[in-house]
Amino acid sequence: MKLNFWRSLIAVLAGNLIYYSVERYLPLRAQHDLYRIDWGLAVNFWLCMACYGIVRMIR
């Protein structure tokens, strides 16, 4: 269970790092507005899931 926690933490941190470093270059619909559910959250979630898949493949 500890290993899964660390994998998830690494994936979320890496996904957020990628998203927030390229957010200003994304179209306006893909940029996240604070306190709103929008497409930016979906893009961020997708990046975190992709990072989780990469972390699982490496291990």
C-alpha cells in the first residue's frame, strides 16, 4: 500500500508540474480558472493519469 501511495504522489506531482509549466501556451479553454470545474481540470487530470501509467511501466 505504501508503494502505491508513492507512485500516485509522484504521478500527481509530475502531472501538475507539466501542466502548470505549459498552461500559458495552451488554448484558453484548456487553462484552469480557480474555483471552477472546467476543461483545464480535465487536461490536468489526463496528464496525471498519463504520468501514473508511465510510473507503473517503469516499475
